[in-house]
Amino acid sequence: MRTRVQAVLLVFGILTVAAFAVPLLLFTASDRTQQLVLARSSSLDRFASLMDQAAATGDTSAVTAEARRYTELYGEPLVVTDLRRVPVVQTGGMRASDPAVARLVDAALRNQTAHPKGPLRPWSRGYRTFAEPAGTGTRVTGAVVLRASVENAARDITRRWAAVLAGTALVALACTALARAATRWVVSPLRRLDRAVGQLAAGLPPEQTGPGGPPELRQLATGFNRMASTVTAALEQQRRLVADTSHQMRNPMAALRLRVDALRTQLPASADRTYNGVTGELDRLETLLDDMLALAAAEHRAGELTVTGGADARCDAAEVVRAQHRRWQPVADRAGARLTTGTPGPVPAACTERELTQITDILLDNAIKYAGPGATITLDCATEGTRAVLTVTDDGPGLGTDELARATTRFWRSSRQTGTPGTGLGLAIAEQLLAGRGGHLELRPAHPHGLHATAALPRPTPTGGTP
């Protein structure tokens, strides 16, 4: 936004400066051209007057001497003729017989004045030719033709244009500085507000946006600070409620288990089924409490990573795959499933080894529990473009289309797996961990049947960040 606002202000400033500079440049060129024309017209009037006197007296010495002195002084040639087109004086190598000069002489003898048209420019070179009749009123007694150099006038226009352009450049620089200052004044509060919104969206306490910028933005920042304080307090209370509830319930759960275990020796054999049901529910509650704590920690960590980026985290997914295969192989054997893995080379991933291990634990636990005895489960990882991909594939019953869409919903479990231990929080925890690192979890059917779970993570850059 800052670049766009600054660009708009700069374009407006440049157009405004150009609207003043261009007419000023044209005016200076036209003004200097007019000065040249007026100066040479004055000289032509003098020679025309001298030629008129010479025609009346028959003495051309004055006009001849004056013309030669003019050419010696200014270096500009002259031609003066009488009424019969006979040259009275010719200086500087210009001749009345030249076709261009002859046309101007004819025009002057017809009582027509010839002045060059069009303003001069800094790049103008050469000469401009002037012609004027000698005489008074409608009586023409001769013609005067003057060839004037434009070098001095062009140099004057160049200096004037340079001064105008220098002033324009200074004004443009001032407009640029003003645009940058105005943009910073307007946009800086918005950037602070955007950063605070990102922190609030991540579930973290946002920094207080200080007053600054236009009154409207200061009022907006004040309102946001009040809203952020309220939302942050509500989120913190909710987070503490979940964490404290899960933590505080551990003690009564542990005491309840001790009492139930103490009763075991006092119960008759007919109560075994009831006892096993009670201990099974206790196990389920303890697992639920652990998963709720894990989910709360994952959500908090994902929020932190959304703001900080976690650019320094990296691990080798292939090493995690090999270690997890060894750790879960006995569990799969006891469940009657077959756990296999490939032999991947190094697969760098932008996360910590602990996080990837926790994600793999969740995916393997689900696969072993729900694929059923006799299923084959494959754990593997690979590099796909800018992503490191860890996959867990099984050939069990899998999930339907509607079930796949709801599989990561908290506490959701398939109606076909009601008798299998679980809380329905595992995939939600894995999804939060992946989202915090800029990755994602994808579930899709395996062929011909089963489930294919993919955990995709960015690959770290050589400097330790993510691509």
C-alpha cells in the first residue's frame, strides 16, 4: 500500500510540476526569439533609413560604411540594394544574386517584410535571414537583407532552460520528500495496525498501536486497542480454562483410579465386567485430558509461529521416518498389521524433529487402530518441489467422502469405529502443528481401498528460512 500511495503522489507531483515547467520553457524560448527579432528589426530599420537618404541624395557612402562596420562588429552579413535591384553594398560574403537572397529582395521591393518564423530552441544552429523595404509609406526606394546568427540566442535559451529544469528538479525532489513523508505519516500506523491484527489473529497478545497519523487513524487505533484488549483477555481466559481444567482434573482422576484399584481386591468375580468398564472409561478420560492439553499447546504454538515464522527450525524427515518405523514396529505387530517403509535419502523439512515426530505418531496411531488386523501400512517421505512430504498409507477400510471432509473436526469419530479407543483430537492436533509451520494435512482415499494421509511441510532454505 505504501508503494502505491507514494507512486500516486509522485505521479501527481510530477504532472503538476510538468504543467508549470513546460509552458515556462516554451515562454523563455519564445521570449528570447522575440528579443532577437526585435534587435535585428531595429538594425534593419536603421539601414533602411540610411538607404532612403542615399536614394534621395544619391550619396551611398554612409550606408556602405555603416554596413561594413556592422559586419565587422557582429559578423553578420548584409545586402542593400536600390529600387532597380542593383547592390549598393554587400558584406560578409552574402550576394544579392543568391537565389534565396534574391527572393527576399523581390519581396522587400514589393513592400513586404520577411522575418523568420518559429521560436528558437537550445539545439538551434546556423542563421536566420531578415528582409525589410527602404522608404516611407508606399514609396519603396530599396531593400535591406540581413543574415543573423542564432548561436548566442540558442546559448541564452540553453542557460534559461537549464535554470528552469534545475528548479523543476528541486521542486520534484521536494515533492518526492513530501510524498514519502506524507506516505509514511499515513501508512506507518496502518502497518502497525496490520501487525497487531496478525498477532491477534494468531491468538497472541497484540502490541499496542501508538497514536500517529491522521485523526481518523488515531481514532481507529484507539478503538482497535480497546477491542484487542477485550479479545485477548477472552482468548486467554478460554485457553487457561482448557489448560487448567485438564490439569486440575488429573489429581481427582489419579485419586479415583487409586480408589478403584483399591476396590479391586474387595470385588467378587461377578463385578469384573463392571470394573473393567470403569477402568476403561478412566483410561479414555485420561487420554482425552492429554489430547486436550496437546491441542491447546499446538494451537498456541501455531499462533506464535504465524507471527514469528520459526525460520530457524529444520530437521531431516527421513531420519524421523526411520526412527518412527523402529518405534512403532512392535505396536503394529501386536495389532496384527504390517508396517513397512522405504529407504528415502535426506528430506529436509522446516520444522523441529519433535513436531514431526508428534505428527507421525498421530498418523501411525490412527492407521494401526483403524486399518485393522492384516492391513499393510506404509510410512515414507519424499521431496516434492518446495515441499517435504511425509505419507502414511494403509489398505484398511478407509473413509467415505463425507467422512474425509469431517476427519479433522475436533472430537469427530467415524460411526464405524465407536468401539475403538480414541478421542477424535489427533488429526486436529496434527493439522494445527502443520499449519503453524506453513504446511497442511491432506486425507484422500488409497487405491484400491484404504486411506492415504499426507503431511506437507515447506523445505528450509540454505539460510535457515522457508522458501
